[in-house]
Amino acid sequence: GFTLNSPRDAGRRGSHVSLGHAEGMRIDLALINDMQVLPDFRSPDNIRLGIAPIYTSFVDIHSAVMRLREIVVDRLYEKYPVEPPQVT
């Protein structure tokens, strides 16, 4: 259920990957609160993962993606309310 929302052109993308998902806000909250992954969220559906080559390893990226997968496959995001929080 994900879409790639980042520009495919690396010159326009910057150092993040943006994934779209209908449950983006709740997935974002599960990443932060349950999986110790710190993404950025941009409405309406963008989960942004920053990738800085100086301190982000391939293992870090793989771990974040596997945690993201677990949240979606196991539907862990469903414990979070549909309404966005007051403060993010």
C-alpha cells in the first residue's frame, strides 16, 4: 500500500526518501513510539526517512525498513487514533 513520493531524480530528492501510505500518520506514530525510528511526517500521507551517509549505515536503513514492514504487516498502527495528534 505504499507509493514512492520522492522525486526519482536524485538532484531534486535531497537526502530523504518519502513514502506515501493512507495510514501514514499512524504508521509514523508507531515508528516513533514502538520502533525507535524517527521519521518526519508531512500531510497528507508522507512518511519521510532521512538518510545522511555520514552517520546512516546500510544496516540502519535495512532495520528501519524491516520495522516499517512489521508495523504494516502486523497492523501495529491501528492502536493509534485516526485523528492527528495536537503536537507532532
